[in-house]
Amino acid sequence: MYIPSYFKIEDEKLIYDIIQEYGFATFVSQHELEPFATHIPLMMDQNKEYLYGHVARPNPQWKDIHNQSVLAIFHGPHCYISSSWYESNRSVPTWNYLAVHVYGKFEFVNDEELKESLSDLVKKYEVPNSTYQLDEVDEKFLEGMTKGIVGFRIKIEKMEGKAKLSQNHSIERKKLVIQELEKFKSENEQKIASYMKSDLEQELLKRK
């Protein structure tokens, strides 16, 4: 990923937070010598060594992927930044966003690991107050369903994060952008405004 130095996420905790909050990822590999992508939820293990996931068995991506170097892209909040918010007309619009790329080696997992990863996935995303638990599902039914998927893990080798938050603009301009973004009710604009405010506060502290 192209990351100018002022957009690079240096805070490892922020990278982990993005993976945790925006777990529905774009999973990219090579299939028959061409790029191939699948959109799936991925979860990091507690030791932060692996990403766990699964794909549908009819999906051809897994058939020639063993031991490949693969990429998982986690898309954080993003939004359009209008140049009409700036103090000058000598400007152009842009897009602010956060994203994390995770690189690693693909490995298949056994049935037990697959069941554990599926259970963890359900626990993470099941709606609040739900009593649904995967380990309470009829065992034969669950076994039949898991035959239709292929479980895997990615041994993490490198992570990189990018937070494009108008760092290359003046403090005054950042304040104007934050002010406009906070007028929106949508989550993306609100989150970008929040990240921009945090980044601006850190910048001002460094200048003191």
C-alpha cells in the first residue's frame, strides 16, 4: 500500500482496533495466475499471530492457495471531503479514510480449529441479548453445514495501516473540515471527524 509518511499509522493498537471493529475484509490471493478476491469476515487470535476465516467450498480460490502469500484488507471509516469547506478556492476535493493491510502465509485448519473459529465468529457478531450459541446447534446438522466450507488461517508476517486525515493541510483547514463533517448524521463522517479531532489534538500538544 502506498503510504506517505504523514499518513502512516504508527500506533499498533489502532491497527488492531481497526481489524477488530471492521472485520469484514477483502481477502486477496492468486488463483490460476490472476488476482482473486473474496469478501469475508476475518478474526485475529488472542496472541495476534493469525487471522482465521473460511470460504465456501465451491469458491475456487482455496484450491491452489496453500502456502501462498496472501493479503487481507480491512476497510475502516471513509468519506468525501469537499473543497467547498476550505478557506480558499485554490483546492480540490479528496477522500479521507483509514485502512489496514495484513500480509501472511495461507494455511488450512483442521475440523476442530474450524469449529472454534466459527464459534468465536458467532460470539462476536451475534445480536445483543441473543441466546444463540453455535455449540448448541444439532451436531449432525452443524457437521453437514461445515462440509460446505473450507477453514483457514493466515500466519501474519506484516501489517501496515494508513490514516488519511488531512494531515497535509493546515490546522485551520482541518478545523473547518471537522466542523463540516460533524454536521452529518452518518457514521462514516462522524468517525472521520472523531479521528481527525484526535489527530489534531496530538499535533497541537506536540507544538506546545
